[in-house]
Amino acid sequence: MFPGGQPDMAQLLQQAQQMQQQLVAAQEELARTEVTGSAGGGLVTATMTGSGDVTAITITPAAVDPDDLETLQDLVVAALHDAKRAADELAANTMGPLAGGLGGGGLGLPGF
């Protein structure tokens, strides 16, 4: 800090660059990590990355009733919702420490 309490701009820029690097690393980790959601006691499973890209849907033969496709459709939607919930939880855990520095305390940077 400079006399009079002014923030050291070089230090602020360095911290901002470090936060940016950490954010990029966390986003890359989310894109690599897969989570799975399921519905109907495992009759349908959905796999997606932590960044929300669906990578697989698995449907067991027992879930397929040609006379009741609506239930199967509902199970697929429920499995996707469950996978999305898991992806959101993963993102919160991965990004949480980074986001903590951005909230409430004026960016978490000295002088702000």
C-alpha cells in the first residue's frame, strides 16, 4: 500500500491475474469431470460434465414399455435434472473458493 491507504496497483493486478488463472483452471476441471444422475431406481442414468455437457444417457431394457413412452420420457428428464443438480453441486464446490473472494468483501482485493 502507498502512504495514505491507496492500493498498490501492481499488487492488485498480480492478484487479479492469479484469480483469473485459478478461474480458468477451475473451469477446465469442471469440463473434464463427469457426474451422473439417475431416475427410476437406476432405470435411466444421465452423465454430464461439471460444465453441463451431456455425455451419455443409459436406459435399461426394463424401462422400455412401447405402450408407455411418457414414463420413459419422464425418467430421462428426471435423470437429466439429477445430473444437473450434481453438476451444480460440483461447480459450487469447485468455484466456491474463487467466488468467495469476489463477494461481499469488495472483490477480496486489498484496498477494496
